Amino acid sequence: MHSSSTGAVSTNTDSFPFIIYNFFNIAGKIGTPVFIFLSSFVLFYTYYHRDLTVQLLQKFYKKRLLYILVPYIVFSAFYFFLKAYLNNNFADIPMLFENFMGALATGKAHTHLYFVFVSVQFYLMFPFLLYLFKKFAFIRRYAIPLGFVIQWSWVLLNSAYLQVPSKASVALTYIMFYFFGAFLGIYYEKVAAWIGNWRKVWPVIALIVAAYLYMIYFYVGIYYDIRTDQWTGNSKWIEFGWSMHALLAAAVIFIFVHFLETWNLPRIKKFMFEIGAVSFGMYLIHPFFLMILRALVSSGEPIIFHTWQLITLLITFFSSWLVVRLFFEFVPHSWIFFGQGNRVWNKARKAKETEEAKV
């Protein structure tokens, strides 16, 4: 999505390339909600069937503090002061640090860091939500529609009365994705068995995929109309298109991964496991490469401009992956920068740490 944004806003709206940029830019708007969905799924799958104790919560918050908050603070400082340097904003140091603390407290040190700010809100709510899911069968069983109702109640209330300017930084904006992940985490064995019985339930799976494809068409079409000055609809349709498109994307991805597990595709599985292992680090570092590459070519002859957008995508992806992988392999305390990771190349060091952990 990020790598297509420059093309979407800089290309003539009457051109065919604009249609391509607009499609990928809008169809790819699933990163934050799918991340929240997956995080919720992992949390509830891991913790729901365990006793909710003080020791368990201490370990939970310790991990989040070390592997999420610390990298968030590091990269917030990195982006904030890098932009201050590039914009020559070091004249008033006290004011600069005051602005940084405000940005850090609201997830606004850089455009994409609001995601971690939202995640922290969910981490703070997690013990309470876990208790509710354990206590009340109604909430467990109807988590998906309840999430939808809560999220849209917040959307309508905010639109009519609250007018919170940074709605994307409020956890309630993504609560339906969180509840969806919680539902699948709690009932995972049953859901996995249901997917595994695809020969009987394939019409439902086909319906989910068809609904997702339609919502891509619906949501992309809305933004095409907006960007070509043809949109006359209500903003609630934009919200609906985004939320349902992302929710169905999460469902399709979940189903696809279970199908993939049954296929004999070891290289693809290995690739996906690797991307999963470094995904948080790539999320943190990739805007840095975008910042550099976009500064090099922001306009020019069509063939140069369009080719550069593709090159930007490839360089950003592989450079982000390589930096994070190198940190995990060779930099001590790499968790400070990119969170919890694994070692794949540095086998000797990995074996040594495994032996030391057993002592």
C-alpha cells in the first residue's frame, strides 16, 4: 500500500496507471486491522485456556514492554529527530523535546506508528476482555457480531458527538477485528476442523471469498470516485468499505493459511514463516527506505516514474527484511530495535544460546 501511494496521488487520474495505483493502494489497506486480528488471535489462543493469575499477567506485560514498547520508543525517536534534522527544526530544543513526548504519547512521531499506540491500548484492555470472554458464554459465542456493533456504535457516536480528530489512533476503531481474532483463538480447534472439512463447507468458503472480492471492488471504486471528484456519497460508506474489506481479508488469509498447511509447498511455507518472524521489524524500518527512495524520484518521464515505483517496492521490501534479519543474527540485544526475533543463519550462536538457556 505505502509503495503505491506516491503513484496514486501523482499520476493523472485519466490514465490507466492511475487505475493500477489506486487499486493496489486501496486494496492493500489491510495492514493495521489484520495485524490487530492476528495479535488478538495469538493472545486468546495462548492465554484463554490458562488460569488468569498475577504471575501470568506479569509475564504478559513484561514481554510487551520489552519487545513492543522499547522498539516503539526507539523508532519514534529515530523518525522524529530525523525529520527534525531534515527540516532544520533544532532551534528550540526544549520545545522539540516537548513535541516529541507528545508525539510519543499519541503514536504520532511518524505517520505509521499509531499502530503500536493502538496495540498498547489493546494490551491494557486485554486482562479485562479476557476475563469477560472467560466469564460470559454469550460474549464468546457472539464475539463477531458484538465486535461489529461496538465498533459501529463508536463510529456513529464519534461522528455525531465526540468528533475525535485522530480516530485511527483509538482502539475502538478496530474492535471488530480484535473480537474476530478472539473468537477464532478461543474456538480454534473447532474452526480448524471446519476448514479442514472443506469438501462439505466449500459453498460457505466460496461465499466468503466472493464477498471479499466484491468488497475490494466496492472499496476501490469508492476511492476511484473520490480521487476523480465523482464521489457524492456519505462518509459512512467509506468506513463500511474499509472495515468489511479488511475483515473479510483477515478471514480469507486465515482460511488460506490453513489450506497452505496441507499443500506440499515447503519453500512458500518457509518464506511465510520468515516474513512472519521479521514482520514487526519490517513494519518499523520500512518507512525509512520509503523516505529515502521517494526523495530520489518524485516526478519525471512516465517510464522513469512508474519503473521507480516498482523499484521502490522491491528495494523497500528486501532491504527492510535484510536489515532486520542481520540484526537478529549478529547484533546483540537486537530486541531493543526490532522486538523478539529468531536466528536462522548464525547456527553456532543460536545453538550456544539454546544450551545456555537450558542451564
